Amino acid sequence: MSIRSLLRCCGICLLLGLSAHWVQAAEDKPAAAATEKKIPEISDEPRTVDPATLMPKKLAARATVDFSDSSLREVLDWLRDEQGLVVLLEKNALAEKGISLSEPLSDHLNDAPIYLLLNRLRSLGLDWYFENEILHITTAEIAEEQLQLQSYNISDLFEAGYDEDSLADAVTTTVKPESWQEIGGPGVYQTLGDVVFVRQTGDIQRQVQGLFAALRKHGRQTFSYDPPANLQLQQKLMENVSVNFKETPLEDAVKTLATEANVDMRLDKPDLLKQGIREREPITLSLTDRNLETALRAMLLDLKLTWVLQDGVLWITSVDKAGKIMKTAVYDVRDLCRDDNESDALYDAISSQANPELWEIRSGPGQLNFPQAGTLVVYAQDQLHQEVLGLLETYRTALRSSKPREIEAVDPQEVVTVYYRLHANVAHSLSFHLQYLVEPDSWENEDHPDAPGEISLVESVPDIQGAEGKLSLAVAGQAADAARTAVISRAVLVIRQTRENHKKIAEVINRVRTGDPIGVDTQQGGFGGGGGGFGGGYFSPALDATSNVVPKSLPQKSQLPKE
């Protein structure tokens, strides 16, 4: 069994065992329902702390303007003449970077805050800071040197159960961690009584304010410093589009897809130039009624490109750059963990299942922090945040359906639910035939109404297969021709059965995938003889048909009660 599989099983089983108390309490004391603790209801709102609420008023003002085929000078003139801002351009710093007032620039705002336009200047190597009612346009290096000292009264957070050390740790590990004094950065976080003093850049000060606001009020997933426009783009990624590109230039393909999906989608041209990728790189791709996220993966697979949602724009950029764009979000997980032990279990489960190599525990950039039990702060890439949210929802579904049960040893007749992820056609066929291939009397039907076996079929996210035959769900690039990129449909068989029968089911699935060797006596050894248990119970990660179906260990606890 691989280390990753072991971590998954251990973290999941620990989480199940610790959290099942919620269900047990509700079942053991129905008469005391009015006074006992119930599973908390998790709100969907708020989904973000809008950065506009933390900006200087003049920069939060909404505007509509089109700067197509314009220059930096025209943007600065508009800020001065139309928006009444005092703008100071640090010409010497820009000159050292080879940036002039005639620098070409194309952008627009459609009833959007002005600060978004300023943030997008960073693609030119520019940055900004606001001090004494003056907007300074300068380089990123100089902007990062402009530290400000601000104080925040957080007595309400202390009264809500957060302590001084946990808040300090949450801020310095999930708000641009490399910028704090603890690891050699210039930023300082100091608590005196109920007041926190922070010495940081203006941008990071606003991120700290956003985190405090999210800790005060958060829901299922609350980004602490992300414009609402990014959340709208996230929803657009789930909507279906159809494309038919034949040697279409990358730039034209992006414009067509942006129009089809009705999103502000742009190429990060400076970054693509660094990667040696031409704007007219040919794209060949044909997809019908696939969601935008799948279309983007397929279109960008072989170029090692991906996308990020930043400043109200869906940017097509390199995987390297996307990996450096991190966001902070607060998650209400009171229904999943009530104390430090359960927080540790949830930490282990997430860090071992959601792209383990991307978390700090394995030298990745991502951070998981529990400033108090029931509150999780995550610092990660945008797409990783969505994976974390998906895992939390899976845990919620499992825990609400599960009943705790003390078991000293594995019971082969224990009923558990396992997710088997397969090619869609194989899964569909097996959803009918498994009930005849594996212990027919063990499946619930008219003849056997009390049998434990149940089976259902659920669609899964498709895989994208690139030129080298490797599967990728996180990165994307462009296909030179239709034969080099394939969208592989997947589905998940959700099977409720005894542990003993799951071994037989896994054996059947493996034999369907590979067939039996010709001339071999397949009756020898029976079911399950080729490789141990099935792994994971209700929280078992979806078993992928591209790898072995059967992990080689069995967890000690997991049960799904019969409806």
C-alpha cells in the first residue's frame, strides 16, 4: 500500500470515528432534543469579503470605461481628469524597468471598482499604493517597501473564542506567509491587550482586515479578499459550451470561447512571452456541451497552460505563475470538528486527499490552519480551494449518514459504502451485471427485501488525456490536432455491501478491466485472492480505473446504516 493511500485511509477513518458523535447524540437522546447539541447548520453566505469594502473610497468607486488599444498615459489621464485622483507616477523607477507612458494597454471596466483596473496594471510590471490621498504608480519592488503601521481592535474575536496565539498564527500563515518577520519578511504582527498592531504594505493590511472580517462571519466557504466578480466566473466554469477549433490561433480561440461563455477571458501575454508561447499557436479541438472548465483543460493541456481567476478576469497563464497566485478562505466546519483532536483529524484527511504535494506538510505552498475548533482557514490556489470544498461536502454527506460502531477487529459482514470510479461505459454496464456476478442473494430486491446490497451510478468529472497518454485534472495545454487530446467520460459506482462482498466486487472489476489470462484456471483462489481489501468505507476516495482498484488494507471502522 502506498504512503499516500495509507494517509488517506488513516485520516478518513479517524475523522469518521471522531465526528460520528453528532449522529449518536441525536439517536441516543430523542427526548432531550430541545437541549442537546445538534449538528450545526452551515450557511452558504457570505461567500467573500469584498475588497471594495476595504479600499479607499475613491478606489472603490465604480466606473465604466474602455481602454482598447490605449496607452498607460491615457489611463493615468483618465484617473486624474475623470476620477479626480491625485496620481503620482514614479518615472525613474519605471524607466529602470523599461516602462514608458506610451506603453500599450488594453483594458476595460463595466460598472466595476477602479481598483480592479489598477491591479491589472501588474501584468505590465507596475504596482500601486495609496498614501495621504495620493495614488502612487510605481514598480512592484518599490510598492513592497512601503510599509504602514495600523492597529485593529479584535476584542470581539477574543470574546468569540479565538485566543491571541491562534489568531497570530492564522494571520501569519495564511496571509502571504513569506512577508512576515517570522520567516525573514518585513511584516510585524504584535498584540497588546485587545489591540493588534500590524506593520505591512497597504495591500497586505487590507488582506489582514479581510481575514478578521471573515473570521467574524463566515459560511461554507468565505474568501477573505476576493471580488464578487471572481465568484461569478467560478460559476461560469460549470456552464456548458461547445467549440470547434481547427488550427485556430490561440488568441482567436480564447476570444471565441470568451464570447461563447460570456466571460472576461484574456491571455496573460507577458507571461506567455516568457514561456515562449505564441499568441497564434494553433488550436484544434471539438467539444459539444461540455462545461467551460473541461473545455479549458482540453484546449490548454499540451502547452502547460492553465487559468486563474484574478481581479474579475479569467486569465490564461502558465502553470508556474498560477501556482504562485494564492488566496485565503475561511470554512465553517463546526459540523465536522468540535475540538483540537477532531481538527487534527480533518487536517490529516484534507492534506492527504486534496493534492497532497501542494500542502506545507509536504513542502508545498498551501496552508491549513484551525484558529479554533470548527473554523478552518485555507491558503491555497483557487482550484485547490474548490477541491477542498468538494471534500468537505463529501465528508458532510458521509457523516450525516453514518452511525458510530465500536469494532475491535474487522467484521467481514459489516456493511460499508465504497465509491468505484471507472470509465462511464464500464460503470454503466457493471451497475446492472454486478448483482448477478457477485452473491445475487445479497442484493436488495423484491425476493430479498432485507439484503444489504445497494448500487447506484453517479456521473464524475471527465479526465483529459494528452499527447503522452497521461491524465491531468489540474493543468492544461493546447492540442495540435484532435487525436492528441481526448475527453474520457467517467462515472462512479456507489456500492453498499458487506466488506466480504466488496472484496469480490473489486476482484470482478479488476477482471473486467484486464480479463483472465488465457489457459489459467480461474477457479483457483476464488474471489479476493489477488490482493487484500477494498479500503476506506464510506469515506473511501473514488477508486480510479486507471490504477489498481483494491488497496491492500482494511480500515477498522466505517458503517452506513440501512435506510
